[in-house]
Amino acid sequence: MIRKVAALFSVLAVVAVISGTTSADDKKENKYTTKNFMQAVKTGGLHTKIIKGEATEAETKLFVAYVKALPTNKPPKGSAESWKKLTTALTKATETHLAGKEGSAEALTKAMSCKECHTPHKVYPPKK
Ligand code: HEC
């Protein structure tokens, strides 16, 4: 019971972080580049753990930080409008999922769709 309550509070804290403002420290240097996010998504399947609800608190925080940084990162290709639309949708889906809303896993899976974002915004083959 106590664990459950604690877990709920940590989720609320994450939601607060996601909707809060960026601290000065975060702005200084962006560790949360799209590339780093993609490596975590690819090798660790970070988003899969989040979607399944199997992520640790640290993993959840990391995912939230990446997602939050995404709209401010510049994609190597594609329009700013499209990038904003896709990344904002991902932020929203993440918030909803962490709040435990019904159907949110499907929504987040869709928002994390690799191809839908890579087609407009990723350069093939990747520049070295
Ligand atoms: C919201 C947009 C978006 C989504 C969703 C997305 N990607 Fe990406 N991905 C990008 C962009 C933009 C790049 C190019 C980054 C760059 O070159 O700076 C990229 C690059 C990559 C790379 C190459 C990274 C590197 O080191 O150059 C991998 C691997 C990758 N994505 C995997 C995935 C996988 C797997 C998924 C789905 C589970 C996914 N991505 C979903 C936007 C996205």
C-alpha cells in the first residue's frame, strides 16, 4: 500500500517535471540530443519499458527529459512545423501515459512510431 502511494507520487512528480520550466542547468548544455534519445530507444528499448510500465524511476525520468528536450532540438531534415507537431504529440502522449489514462499505451506507441518521424525528419543514409 505504502509502495503504491509512493509510486503514485513519483509519477506525479514526473508529470510536474514534464510540464514545468527548464532549469538554467538544463539550458547550459543539452545532453538530451535527438541522437542520444535514439540510441536509448534503439539499444535499450527505453520507450518499450515506459509503454509497458516496466521502467524504473530513473528510466522514467530519463525518458521524460529526452521527450521534453525534443521540441527544442533541431531535426536534420524537414519543416519546423512538422517537427513541432510530432514532438508535441509525443510530449502529450507521454504525459497521458504516465498519468495512467486508458488507451494511453496505444497513443504513446503511435507517437513513438519510428517511421512516421524518420520519413520526414531523418536523413538517409545518415551523415557521418
Ligand atoms: C519524433 C521523431 C522520432 C521518432 C518517433 C523516432 N525517431 Fe529515430 N530519429 C529521429 C531523428 C530526427 C533522427 C536523426 C537524428 C540526427 O541525425 O541528429 C533519428 C535517428 C535515429 C537513429 C540513428 C541515430 C544516430 O546515432 O545517428 C536511430 C537508430 C533511430 N532514430 C531509431 C529509432 C527507433 C528504433 C524509433 C522507434 C522506436 C525511432 N527512432 C523513433 C526522430 C525520431
